[in-house]
Amino acid sequence: VKELANLSLVSSACDVVSAAYASTKESHPYLRSVCDAAEKGVQSVTEATASCVQPVLATLEPHVAAASVYASKGLEKLGEKLPLLQKPVEQVLSDTKELVSSRVADVKDAVSS
């Protein structure tokens, strides 16, 4: 999970979503109260679940470690095949806009000639 979160695309996407969430929460008082209640509920459930799940996780730890190794190798291969995962969201969007603009210009040129 840490490796996935450290990918530039994932990390910057989380930052964008977090900023949008914070901005929306601050600008809409009704949503703020709903969001605050939801956050408290999630925190309570997380705390309650953590204490119950801890013994099970201790038992499953060798299996989780093995799965983690495979997941890490899979992420490495995915990163090699999809280099855009190493770019922040802003750059991916900018590159996509440039590509679309270029293609549209090519189509316009083809149609006009």
C-alpha cells in the first residue's frame, strides 16, 4: 500500500482530492457538518476494528508478507509498462490536453485539405 501511495500519479491524485474535499468542506457549512460526522464515524469504526482485527493480523502476518512481495513485484512491472504512473496528475492532464489538441489540429488540417 505504501509503494502504491508513493507513485507520483497516485500521490498527486490524493493531494488533489484532499484539497478539493477540504475546500468544499470549508465553503459549504451544511456539508461540513455531514463530513465531520462521517469522519468521526469512520474514526470510531477504525479504532474498534483495529483492536478486534489485531490478533487475526498477527496470525496472518506471514501470508500478508508473501502477498506484499508479489504486490511489490507487480507494481514494479506496472510502473515499467505505464510510465505515466511516475508523473503527477497535473503533468498527465497537461500531456493529455497537448495530445488532444495536436490530434484535433491534425484532423482540421486533413479536413481542410
